Amino acid sequence: MRFLYVLASYVLFAVLFPVLSVYRKTRHGLGQRLGFYAPGTLPEGSGPLLWLHGASAGDLLALSPMFGPLRERFPGCRILLSTTTNTGYLMARDRLAKQIDGVVYAPYDLWGATRRAVRAIKPALLVLEYTEIWPNLIRAAKRRGARVAMTNGRFSPKNVSKYRLFFSLIGNPLRDLDLFLMRQEEEAERAKGLGAPVERVWVTGNTKFDSLAAAPAQEDEGLRRALGLEAGERVWMAGSTHEGEEEHLLSVFRRLLPAHPDLRLVIAPRYTDRAGRIAALAREAGLTVGLRSQENREGGQVVVLDTIGELARAYRLATLVFVGGSFTKRGGQNILEPAGQGKPVLFGPHMDNFRDSVQVLAGQGGIQVKDAEELFQQVSELLSHPERMAQLGAQARAVVGQISGASRRNVEHMARLFHG
């Protein structure tokens, strides 16, 4: 059955390669994706190499709270990150560089590519984040003697039947994992139901909560100036927006201005290459607009944050926040990041990918709205009652602080794989 997957993976790769080679998220790093690394790419040293993989920039940030505990429990270790997307690679290279020893593009899940990658990297531990179950990679790591762990584990209930069918056809890769560190009890039960050995499954929580629980840093005055924001101005921050959402936000913003003329709107699109389109929409709406990349210190009524890796810092400058991906079928984005900064957080009805976050935040500093009209009403109400905003922000920060600790729990379980 493994042979069937190996064969199918090559056939699928041959079909998809023309798309992968031009798609913006996956068109870079072909050599590394095939398991070839230029000299100096991989970290050298005698300590154990810990290979942590997350598909995107957000997944790598969710792994980052484990870096410190890993270095404590594995003295002299080298931490290598891998990612699937170009934005993830750039973010890790720039934002996480001081915390890690290297970053590479993850190999395609091909028999040859994964064997070459594992042979070159020589991991003692491979950590797969979220739902990154890659059978060839897992098998290659195990054949080279590595331990394999899943962290922040999640199996979507709507996909369980698909997983079960897939595993029945290719052999169950979950049996090769040494450790399943799941976010919630229901996720753990799904993992067991899919064939994960019961004694290897633990509920430890979600590591992304740990980075959010820290006290918020001082507002970044350099970023404030680069965005053209004046001290004391109220800022409505719209983070991780997607195509089709900005029109609604700009319409709501225009309706807010007569009663709140000092209000500024900062839009941080999920994909920065859409910045020009958003700026054009703002001008069509009769609004002045500036771009972060141009450091327009005169600013505009609307500012587009068109750089990578600055959204968390920008949230510190916000008065209140709307998180995108929630007015579309995208399924939401990270609402806990601004909550951890002590900001009231609004989000739309489509939060399927962040249900656990909604459960944590709803009624505790988070407000879910069904459409743009309700968004206008809620933002208008909050701007008119600053004491209510402050209360919601404090609630949001407190609730995020209550759900931390998964990173250290995860690392302790990983350490026991080696030390008993």
C-alpha cells in the first residue's frame, strides 16, 4: 500500500508541477523542495537537530513559543524550520532569524525528495504542526532513526471520512508518529479514531496562545511614524483581509467619519501584493490613502500595511481591531493575536478554521458580527463609549493569558521520547 502512495505522489506531482512552479506561494526554492541544499544552507554543529515544520507563516509563528523551552531541554540543539510557502520562508528568515539556526523550504512529499532531505538534514526530531501529515516524509524520517511528533494537532471533523479512506488505501501513517500533542480533547479522540496509538496521544493545548499571553510591548513609535499616524489618533485596524472584504470595510469607514473625523483605518491584507488594488478602492471611495512601504509620513485617512511580519506590532497601535477572512469563505484568521495585545476584536460569521479561538474569545473581548451593517453598528457604538472599549480590551488580554502553557507541556513530552 505504501508503494501505491509513492506511485500516486509522483503522478500527482507531474500533473501539478506546472501550477506549483508559477503559483506565488510555491514557485520559489525548487532545489530545496526536491531535497537539494546548497553549501551553508543547513546549520552545522554537534548538538541534536530539531526540525520543525509549519506550512505557512502563521504556523511557524505558532511553533515559535517552543524555541526557548526546546533549547533548555535539548542543550546545544540546532533548530531548523521548514515551510511550504514563500511568505512563510521570508517571515522566518527575517522575523525569526535570531531564534533559529536555519530555514528551508519543505521537500515535496515524494519518495526521492524526502529521502534526500532527511539524509542531508539528519534530524533527531521532526515536529509537524497542525495537520501536516506527509507519509513519505514521516517514513523517511523514521527510517533514519528520527522521532516524529505532531503539535497543535487537529483533524477537521468534516474530513475524518476522507482521512479514513485515504489511510485505508495507502497504509496508516499515524502509526509511524511517536507523539500526538493535540489542541483539544475532541481532537485527541478523532486522532485515536483514525488509528493513532492511544498511549501516544496527549491533550496539551495550542502553542499559539503562549506568544499571545505575554504582556504587550510598548507601542512602536517608528512604525507609527512610518504609517503616518499621529499620537492620540484613534486607529481602526483591519488585519489579514481578503479579496472582497475591503469594499465593505471602506464603506463602513466612510459612514463612521462624520461622527468620528479623527478615526484612521489601517488595512493589512493577508497577501501584500493586493496593496495596490486596495489603495485604488480607497481612492475610488473618495478617501486619501498611504502605503507603509512608501513611509508616507503625512499619512492618509486609509493606510495600507503592505509589508510582511509587522501586523503583530501594528496591532499595538490600534484602538480596536477587525480580523479578516471572516466575511469570506476563507474560514477566518487569527483573532487571538490582537486580543493578546489587549484590543477589542471584531470578526465576521465565517470562522470555521478558528472555532477554538471563537470559543475562547466570544463574549470575552471578542464580538462576532453577521455582516457589514452590524459591523458598522458595533464599531460606532464602541467608538462612542471608550470605557467600554477599554473594558473589552482588558477582558481579551486576560482570557488569552489564561490559556497559555502548551509550549512547555509539548517540549516535556518530546524530551521524554529521548530520556524516558
